[in-house]
Amino acid sequence: MTTDTDTPGAAANAATASILSDLADTRHRAVVVDSPPGAGKSTLVVRAAQELTAGGERPIIVAQTNNQVDDLIKRLARNHPAIPLGRLSAGDYSPPPALTTLANTTIGRTLADLTGCQIIVGTAAKWATVRDSTFGWAILDEAYQMRSDMLLQIVEHFDRGLFVGDPGQLDPFTIVGTERWIGLPHDPTQNGVSVMLEHNPHIPVHRLPVSWRLPASAAPTISQAFYPFTDFTAGTGAGARSLDFSTTRFGSTRLDETLATAFSTGWALHELPRRHVPRTDTETIQTAADLAARLLTRGAIATCEHNPDGHALSATDIAIGVAHRDQADLVRAALTRTGHPSAPGVAVDTANRLQGREFEVVIVVHPLSGRRDATAFHLEAGRLCVLASRHRQACIVVAREGIADLLDTHPSTDPVHLSVPAKFPDGWEANHVMLAKLAQHRVPA
């Protein structure tokens, strides 16, 4: 029999209460919160900031990008209009219009400009330029995206820290060779959370158990593929969300068949003929664009817990995710070629830039599609995790046939290094789990 404590909401509330309890415990210099995709990281950050402020603290919030900072400022201002907020920014920062109209927000280049603010938010790179200022608390959002060398530059600014992030997604990005530091305790390219926990094993680690973004059709697969040791559930049950077309008088094409599959099951694999192609393969890229345009042309309607009467999807509700920036440029051009006036408004970007964002429908160009080999970059589990976990309703994967054979021909060959814990799951295993799921919703070439 199910009780109230077994519901997703009750589980999430219990986890939040435990986290806030550890924040109030002065024995802990830091608290870590691991979160699956869409589990409410930003909601927790906003709640924790308010709790600390109510307790007489003046916390700072550290995010990794300007977009993340702006989103947090807007959420804080909306939820807590009585709290004076500060947006610490660089000299060349141009605030979006939504920030300039917030009555309780001050934008400043130095801490001296923000003396009256109770919560100050800025990027890690900006906080690294600040000198001679210490705060009682820092909340570090998307903490697993922060390199340990960056954490070392800013750790002097706070006495205690709340680290919130997703351990299953992409590791911090660097353009320099990292081989010389692998296995060393001071490896600056590791994420800050892992290094901190390695040197401070007593720090409490919490886990958010519910994804409010992923539908019931997706959460079990994403959990099995990318979070095998810390499973989570969907916040909504089967049937709580649905997709339908407002216009039905269309001929049946493979695009329509793919959309129908995705709308009815939450997943679709649109396969193209087996062929070795460059990553800028025109057919694959145009197919992804055509799927987005077809969805807009037929007038998709999304029903969910927030919109029980239905919401007509616009271009901003759709994203196309790719592995490389040149692919993203070509997809944008392909969207223009579809002829649909709204298609260029579809969000198109790499997994690195889509990380943290949310859409109703996501179309993914599979990183291994049409390749002759399976490199570490294209096998990266975090990359596929980001691409496959941005959606609230459905995910459509566009790929050439033969990825399973490619994986079997190129098993994982990552070198094993002393003093480096093995990362689970590896990309080879995660890809196989995802392919097994997609095979159930395959629209063959």
C-alpha cells in the first residue's frame, strides 16, 4: 500500500529538509547535494539562500556561466522580492532586459557597488577576481562543472559552502593537455567537488531523489544508463503529460511516423541508411531540422501538470542537440532552408551549452552517427546524458544505422591510471543501454 511518504513530492521534501538541517549544523564546513537532471537544483539554491538570509547570513552564490547567474537572479527576485539582490558582473557585461526591470536587484562591477545587498550572485570567474572579502556562506551551483583549480581561487571568499550539481553530466572543459596531471592529488582539471570530497571524506553528501523535468517514460532509462548507483524517479506518473497535433490533415511521411512514435511513447529513433559520413553529414543535419519544422507545421499541443488544458508548442519549446559547434551552425542553416517562418527560433547548440536547460521536445543528432570509430569524446557518457535528458515530453534521436555494431567493434579502451577511480558508467555501457531503449521505438531507414 502506498502512503503519503512514498510520493515523489514527499521524498523530495524529506531530502530538502535533511539538506537544510545539515546547513544549520555548524560541525559541517561543507554540504554536497547530488542531483539528477531536472531535480530542482535551482529551486534548492534559491531556498537555501533564503534560509541563510533569514538566519542572519549574507551568502554569495557562485555559478559557472552568465546565463546561469541571470536565471538565478530572476528566480530569486520572483520568489523573494523583499531581499536586496546583487549581480556581480564584469565590465563588459550587458544585462538582459528582464534584469534591468527588477526593483530589488543591483548590478555592480565590484563588491563596493553592492554593499546593501543581502545575496550576491556572480560567476566563478568573476569571484576569482575579487580580493580581501570573506563571507560566511557560499552556494555553488552546477558545482561539478567547476574545475578544482577554479575552486581553489575562490575558496578564500567563504567559510562554509553548499555544493549543488549533477555528477552524471559533462566534466569541466579544458583545451589544454591533461596527461601530466592524471592520478596526482593536485590534478587541476578534476571537478572541484570530487577533489574536495577526496580530501574531506567526512563531508555529508545528499541526493535529490526526484526529477521534475523528465517524464515517466524517460526517468527509468536515464537513471539506468547514467545513474546506476543513485537511481531516481519521475515526479509525474504515466499519462500525466501528452503530446498531440492540432492539425491532422497531413499525408503520412517518415517524419510524421517518427513524430507519432515520439508523441505516443516519449522516445523515437529516426534511422537513416548505414553509411560512413563526416560529422557534417548534410542528410542527418537536414533531417533533424525537418523534424523540428514538421512538428511546428502540424501544431503540436503539449498537456502537462502545468498546462492541463494544453499549450501550443512554439520554436522556443524545441531544441536540437549536437556534439560539435560546426554541426550546430549547419543545423541553424538547415532550419532556415525548411521554409517554416518560426523554425530559426529553435534552440540549437552543443551538449556543453545545452547543459542545465530544459525544453518540451528535444531532437538529438547522435554523437556516434555515421562514424568509423568511437573516440573518447564521442563515447563520453556525460555528453549523451545531457542530450538525452533536456526534455519534458519527448526525445527524438536522429542517427545512421550501425551504431550498435560500431560499439561492438570499438569496445572501451580508455587507459587505466593509478590513483584514478574508475568512472561508472562508462560511455560504452551507457550507449548500449540507450540503444536498447531506442530500439523499441525505432523508425527504420
